[in-house]
Amino acid sequence: MFWRRKTPLPPIVEAYLAGTPKRIPGKTPVNELRFIVLDCETTGFNSAKDRILSLAVSELRSGRLHIARSAAWLLRQDRPVTAAVTVHGILPSDTAFFGQPESDVLLELLPRLQGAVIVGHHIGFDVAMLNAAMKRHFKMPLRNYLLDTARFAMDAVEAFARTGYPGQREPSLDEVCTQCGITPLDRHTAEGDAFTTATLFLAMCARRQRQLARPLRASDLPLSTS
């Protein structure tokens, strides 16, 4: 007996599923991968009850940041103000007047994510928020591979090398930027953090390539599944 989805998925979602591989071979050259650097600002830190207020992406291909492919969204959400507003400054009135419906933003986002590796600093939180939204509207999570730049810094930046001691803390975005000589842009905005993380990721890829003395392969990156 075959289980069938009662409600057909929108064509954009079907295309995303068809175009996003379940596996990336370890020998794949990194320059052949497409990366979408992503950042969310949210109503709080609980993916079960909080919501995404703003979202931004930057695209990396062939070792270059493609500025023209950057995008950002403000989402309309009906959630009370929390302490998170002191970090990002987004008010309910901002989203009420200028925000798009969550489902519309997801349908605009998915073609950009199709076939890409999602990159972010502590990206697990952002993807947990997106997965909750995906399940609300499409009854499914994302299927992309993920790369956390906090974990990558522990491979690429000597100051954050793994010590083997339990409880070692992963470095913050600001700490890694300082070590790599990068000035963060518009911290705690989705657009600024996505751009900063994209710049940082390229810098760490260059460092890791120098360490290994050869072009990077997928197996050299701390990829995980969403």
C-alpha cells in the first residue's frame, strides 16, 4: 500500500525537492558547489512557538560572492514583542505594514535554496526556525546540506582549534571576524549578518585551502544534513 500526500505540493516545492540532492559526494570540488549563506532574525529563540521576522540570503559560487543574487524579506507575523527586539530592533508595526506572508516568503526562498548548501553561523537555529515554518505550510522540512561557520572556524582558524576537552565553546561570529580581520557589517540585521558570514566563509575557505595545500573538496567541510 502506497501513502499519498492528500494535498499536492506547489510546483515550486516539488522543483525544490527534485533539484536538491540527498547526497553530496565527498570528492566534489568545493568550487562546483553553490552555497546560500542565510540569516534569520526572530521573535525569540524557541522554534516551536517563535517566528521569523526577517530573513536574508547571499549566494556564493566558484569562490565568489554574487551580490546581485542577494535577497532579503520582512515577514508578517502575529507575535508579541519579546526581549529579542532589543537585539534586532524589529517591531510588530514594521512587519504589519511592510511584511509578506510567511508562505509567500518560503515560496520565494525555495528556488534559491534548491540544490545549494546552506551556510550560517550557528545555522542549526536558523534552519530549525525555517523547518518549523516549512512544516506549518508544506508538512515537510528542508533537505539541504548545512555548513556551520562556527564549526568550520574550529578547523580553519588556529585560535579556535579543537582542544579535545569536553564543553569547548564554539566561537561567536564577532570572535571569528576578529581573528580573520573582517569588520562585521550591520550586526544583528539579517542582511548584515548574511553578508558578513558570506565574507567570513570565503576567508576561511582560503585559509583551509592553504593549510591543506590543495583545492578543497566537499569532504574538507563540516557538512551536515538538515
